[in-house]
Amino acid sequence: MPKIVDHAARRDEIALVACRVVAEHGFENATVVRIAREAGYTTGMIAHYFDSKQEIILAALRLMLRRIEERLGRPAREGETLEEVLAESLPLDAQRSIESAFWVAFWGQMSADEHLKQINTWVHGEYTRLYGRCLAEHWPEWSGWSEAVQEDVLGAIATFLNGLTAGALISPVEWPAERQLAQLKVQLELWRVWARSAATHRTTPSRPKTVRRVTRPRAAGL
């Protein structure tokens, strides 16, 4: 009896391997040959599922988005804080670091590819939608704020998470999980206070500044 193959699962498997290869070696070095070798398949097997490297990358993007939607879209656990929920999108462990490194590598490819820019715009919109759902679930006053205030808060939080992700990947020693969570908590508190003020005044108050840590200058070459 011939073996039954779950083709959707195999496509996801290849996409996940591609994500890891891109995260470890960069886009240029993430060849179909290398992806096939890392996945334990022949290039012919890969070609059976994907026509090109770009198709593999797009499948990896869809897989990453689906995984983050599963993490952010689940019902909140009892006692779980907002920063703990949103932290699902941060590089706090090995798997999320790989996913985050893949996203950052993808950002580096967009400037020369209009199609990738459009995809990134869509992905950013999906992330923002997920963040909004989390905020609505944890902040009772969220639904009472104007659309403009909500958009400002969502834009700021999404930008902060992107920046924190990049910083943590570049300098993991300086950004351990505990510090990432602490900074996220501070930003959420600042923007919640700002939004409450904005919702009760006709004129929009000044936006809170992103909290940055002052570091000592380093010796050249380090």
C-alpha cells in the first residue's frame, strides 16, 4: 500500500526549514540547494512543491504569520498580562529568534522589490490587527477611544516591537528576555496613559517618547 503523504504538512516543513536557513545564512545564501539539503530532500523533491526560491520564501512568510496569529489570537490565560501576550512576537527563545531573524532578513530585501513591499504592507496590517485584538481584550477602555487614538497607539506599539526585535537580534546579550519584557511593559504603560489623556481632550497631547537606555561608549572595534 503506497504511503500517504500530507502535502500541506510537507510544504510547511520545507517553509520552516527555509525560515531557519534564511535566519542563519541570509537571503543570498539561502539557495534552493541549501534548503533542500537542510530539509533532507533532493532539489527535485523541493521542485515538486515550489517552482522557485521566491515561492518558498513566500510560503515561509505565510507560515510565520499563521504561527504568530495562533499565538496572539488564542484566548488570554487567567492572570496573563498584555505584555506577556504581545511578547509572543519577540525573540525570547530559540524558535522565536529564528522567526524574528527571518523577518528582519526579509525587511532587508524590500527596497529593491515592489512585490515584496506590497507583501510587507499586508503583513504589517495583519500584525497590527492582531495587536489591536490583544489591546481590546486587555484594556477595557480601548473600545471607547477614537479611531485616531487607536491608530496612533497601534502604530507606536508595532514600531516599538519591530525596533526591539531588531535590537535584540543584533545585541542579544544586551537584550535578554527579562529586559525585553520590562521595556515592553514601560511602553505599554506610557501609551495607555497618553491614550487616556488624548481621549478626554479636544487637542491631542504630545506623544510619549520611547524609553531608551543610555549605554557607555564602547572601545573602537568592539
